Amino acid sequence: MTVSQTAGPMAQRSSSHRTLEAALVAILFLAIGLGFLVYGARPWSTELASRHGAGIDAMMNFLLTTTGAMFVIGHVVLATLIFQGALRGRVALRMASSRTERRLALGLGLLMAFAAEGGVLAIGIPVFKEYFGDIPEDAVVIEVTAQQFAWNVRYRGPDGTFARTDPGLISIDNPIGIDASDPAAADDRLFINQLTVPVGRPVHLVLKSRDVIHSFFLPAHRVKQDAVPGMTIDIWFFPTREGSFEIPCTELCGLGHYRMEGLLRVVSESEYQQFVAPAVADGQGGAR
């Protein structure tokens, strides 16, 4: 048998091995992309419990869908290039033309702009217009003052006015410094880490902080807002489902940050009226 006769089968085996290796590596990168897609496609958000949250979820779903599709397409292209490149018999220099580079850069830039800005703005502007717009006049007004490491929740009484507060009056029994000499203080009610609101009505929260920056977060209602010392920040939301929900602080606010947790109770209108009724009956404020 001559050398040329033995070289044929060896070359064929080498080519088949190279093809197999190229296919396995390409499949590996393709499987990584599909694996992350399956993992990321799971539901991550808590069950929705507010009206404006549907728009926020739509924005998030749009972003996850578009970026997930681009991620998978990128891995498909990568797997294809790996497979084609591994089958080459020698390394060759291949340069794209300047026109191709410009078109590719422009196309990818427009695609990213569409994913990052276009769709989000189109979906998000109506949501932001409602969430950051005028607060309904019939909203339930509740003041929430953050401190290390608790949420102080104050309800105004029948007079519809919150009493004055003075930092010099802050004590263990008076955590936000309510001025008892103010006539409006008689019917204010103060609760610690307990926020009760009616379902099916807008809720206006007046956020304050007594010490450092805290972050008020209602995951199920898609509400998140920092409470900043020296600032009064107004937010509102429309709860659509009754239940009990966690109120964590999502800003690292000190060594006790991990235990700063409150409870939001969304109840029926009748139960809410019963909840606020004692403020009329006893005519007294107080922390609970």
C-alpha cells in the first residue's frame, strides 16, 4: 500500500473528528444560551396587587423578551461561527468591508435603542403619567415616617389634618415627635410597622425619614420609593386585591436593616371604616 493510499482514510478520519468536535462545541454554546433562556423565562415577580403594576409588568416582560431573544440569537450566531470556523483547514484572514461594518453597527444600535428605549417609553409613558401624575382627591392620606429600624404609620383624624411634629419632642413613646399642644393631635393615630388601607381606593402615602435614607417597598404593588431625611415625598397607588403584604426596607440603613419590616393589610372598605372608627370614638392619638 502506498503512502497516498493510506493518507486518504487518515484524512477522512481527521475530517470526521474535526466535524464532530466542531458540532459538539457548537451544541455546547447553543445549549448554554437555551439553558439560560429557560431559566430566565420562569415567573420572577410576586402576584400583582395594584392597578398601575400591570403596566410596569408589561415593561419588564417587554425588556425580558427582547433581550432574551437577542441573547439566544447571539448564541445561535456564535455556535454557527464556531462550527464553520472549526471546519476550515487553515486560518484565513477575513476582513469585513467598511460599508458592512457601518451597516452592522447602525442596525445593532437601532435594535438596542428599540429594546432599551422605544418599547419601554411606548409602554411606560401611560404608566408614569398615572403613577407620577396628580393624586386623586378621594385618596386615603397616610403618613409613613421611616427610622432605624421601623416604619411609623400615622393616620389623621376626622379633622383631616396631621398635627405638627417637632424633632425635639421625639422619645420612645413619641417616635415622630408629635406636638401634643396642637389641637389636631387629639385624633391622630400612630402605628408601628402596621399599614392598613382599603381595597379599590387610591392610597396617598406621605413619606418621610427621621434619620437616614430608607427605601419603602411594596413588591406586590410595584411601589418603591426612597424616604430621604429633610424631604416630604408623595406617592400613591391603587390596591386591587385584599391580603397581607410585606413592607421591607430596600436601602442599607444600618446594622439593624435586616429586621426593618412592616406589614401592609389591604382590607375591604367596611373593615377599613371599622379600623379607623376608634379614632372618632376615643378622640385620642397614640402609638401601637
